[in-house]
Amino acid sequence: MKAVLSIAGSDSSGGAGIQADLKTMTVHGVFGMTAITALTAQNTTGVTAIQESTPEFLEQQIDACLSDIPADAVKIGMLPSSAQVEVVAKKLREYKVKNLVVDPVMVATSGSKLMKDSTASVMANLLFPISTVITPNIPEAEALLGKTIANKNQMEEAAKALSKEYGCSVLIKGGHSIEDACDVLFDKGQVSWFETTKIDNPNTHGTGCTLSSAIASNLALGFDLKESVKNAKEYITSTISDGLDLGKGSGPLNHMV
Ligand code: PLP
């Protein structure tokens, strides 16, 4: 069985973070492992508390996993501190990890900060150059580039600019900020658009985590990047379109469809 490691935060409500990652990996038929960067107390309405893992304890979790079961892909999500980023970069190099998907998680949909401001550039400099693909949404791509993205043309230019700067492939997720559910991939000089029509369901908590885990699972299974993104997008669409409606806020996806 293929194995995938998620280095990410825990969402107590089970909709995002490592809980979404493990559900996604299980449905994809790969074996999910985790190295937890932070515990969050949260539900569908927001995050009430965050308890970070020390860099040392994060390192111990990664060592425990990768010294025993090699990963066919690694997905990185919430990484609050620069010290954690440094440990993760060191470990990924040490274990010569392939198929690395980095979701540069900065702020939750509910508005809570999941990363310190100073961590973004450290993550970009240390992790992007060793990743297979990075998966920023529009606000994250804007923060990384320091300019606004207002249309599909600018999305494409932003993907090219990030790819050039960091030497990795880039998937920018349009969500509903530009046009309905349009994502652009810049991979080895080629632009690919992935578009679906808007699904009328406000319950989208954990979509970013789920998408990056689905891409990592597909890469682990041997699909190339473009095929992995296409499959992952189809998976996300089915989990949203089920219409699950749990909690008082933006509810989770249904992985059991
Ligand atoms: N909580 C954790 C632990 C996460 O890793 C993430 C996103 O990656 C979120 C919350 C945010 O999820 P969303 O913005 O989909 O609500």
C-alpha cells in the first residue's frame, strides 16, 4: 500500500487539517500518517485556541514516521512558526522526500490566523523550492507576490511568477473569488485550467486541506501532476455536492460520497 504523510494542524471538529487529510487519504486507498504542527480548538464557526507543537516534538513525529514507513508523498498544511518550517525542510531533505505538496495555509476561512506573518517568507524560501507543487488560494498568492489578482489573466501570470521565483509547479485556486471554481496550474511551462460550475453549498470548511491531500494521494498512486490535480478537483466537487450541512457555520465536506 502507498503511504502519505500529512504535516499539518489538527481541527478538533474534524472538517479541516489532519482529520480532513486522513479521511481523504483513506478514501483514496493510501495509508495516511501524521506529524501534528498544532492542536486547534475549533468548529464550523471558528478557531478558539491554538496550541503549537514545539519544533523538537514536530521533528520527533516526522522521524518516527519516516524512519519506519517511507512516504510516497508528503502534504504540508498549517505550519505556524518559522522554527517549525526550518525543521520540516531539514527533515524532508534528509529523507529525500518526493511528491511534496505544500498548501501555504495562512488564514482560515473564518478569519483566524493559522500562521505568523513572519513565517510566510521562510516557508516560501525553504519549502517551495523542494516541493512538487504549491497550492495557494487567491489571498495567499496575493500575499506571496505582494500584488492583487483580479481576473483569470492575472491568476495565470501569478502562477507563472511564483513558479519562476521558487522553481516549483503552482496551482492557484480561484475558489469563488474570481470566477466560479476555476483553478490554474502552471507545470513545466504548461498552463492548464480546471473549471467547474458553482455548487450551491456554503459548507466548504476544509476544502484546501482536502484538495492538497487528494493531490498528494494521487501522486503517491503514480499519477502525474496534471492528472492528480484533475482527479483531486473531481473529488472535491463530489464531497461538496453531497450537500452535507453540519454545524452552525461553514460546515465540513462529506468524504463518504
Ligand atoms: N484548521 C486547520 C488545522 C487547517 O489546517 C486549516 C486549513 O488548512 C483550517 C483550519 C482552515 O480551513 P478552512 O479555511 O477551510 O475553514
